Amino acid sequence: MKNRTRALALAGSAALVATLVAAAPAPAAPAAPKVASVHGGGTIFFPYSAKDDIRFTVDAESTPWTRPFPAPGGEKGMPTDARGRVTISHYFTESGSTATAEAEVDCLVTGGKTATLTAVVKTSNVGWEGKRIGISVQDGQRGEPDRVGFSWAVANVDVKPDGTAAAGTVGTCMAPAPFTEVTKGGFKVSPAPLAPLPR
């Protein structure tokens, strides 16, 4: 009788364990790596064109190691590779004309709520086709306004030894600090650490 009781108890315990194992949730799949991104649009106040209407829209996200280039070490691309689009519109009050450009994002890096990105102009009505531009975006926190910086107008001048000056080239992910305030609209910066080296 004791042996039978013991066998029943063991069988019951095994059944309980099997039930608990079956009811337990499956192990969670590893989380996908966080992706840096910038999304939004806004009108800025630029003190040297205070009467003009200047607008930026940015939709960009990182795509690490997706843009290989033909140079030593560039075979796999860069951890800051990115994709997306930037559009720029500058309405000049005095002339009534509007300058526009649309560019393809090629680089994005974040640090906290600030992002720096570059994009190559694809279409423009001011002759910027093929030009790389740099833009920085700061997602304002605790009531601070969002901010935008850009690589033309007040930055990136190349002064040569003979004293002549020209617009400097913009390397990937190079842009000045976000020096203007967004007065309408806003941007969301989702930061992420640099992607690990590919295997």
C-alpha cells in the first residue's frame, strides 16, 4: 500500500511539474538592437534672415554597416550609415522667391537628445544637386525649445592661404552645433549607441 501511495504521489508531482512547465511563458527573444532616428519638421528663427520663413523636415534612421565604400576599411561601411530624407524650404520675404532642396540621408549619429546627420542633395532649385549638407537637431527637454544647426550660411568657410574664401566640403556626419531655435513644429530624436563591429 505504501509503495502504491508513493507511486501515486510521485506521479502527481510529475504531472504538476509538467503542468507548470507547460504554463510557463516561453523565453523572450533577444531584443533587436536600438536604432537611432530623427523625425519631425519645423520652422526656425534665423537672426540673419529674421523676416524669412525657413523650414526643415527630417526623417532619418540609422542603418549601420550598409554603405560600403572603396577604401581600406570601408568594405563594410560605417556604424553611422543611415537612410532617410531631408527637405529644406527658405522663403525670402524681400524677393518673394523660395529656395528648396531635397536630400538623401547618408549618415546619422546621436548623443543624448542631439543628432548630427548629413544628406546629399538630389533635387534643388538653387543648383545644390550633388552637394552634401550637414544638419544638427536638438530635441528640447524640460520646456527647452528644439534647435537646428546647418552647415551653410554661418559655418564651414574654407579660407585659403592667399586670403580667398570658399564654402568648405562637408564630410559624413559633420555639422555645426544646433544654433537656431525652432519656433513652430518640432523634432523627436531617438538616441542609440554606435553599432558593434560586424562579425
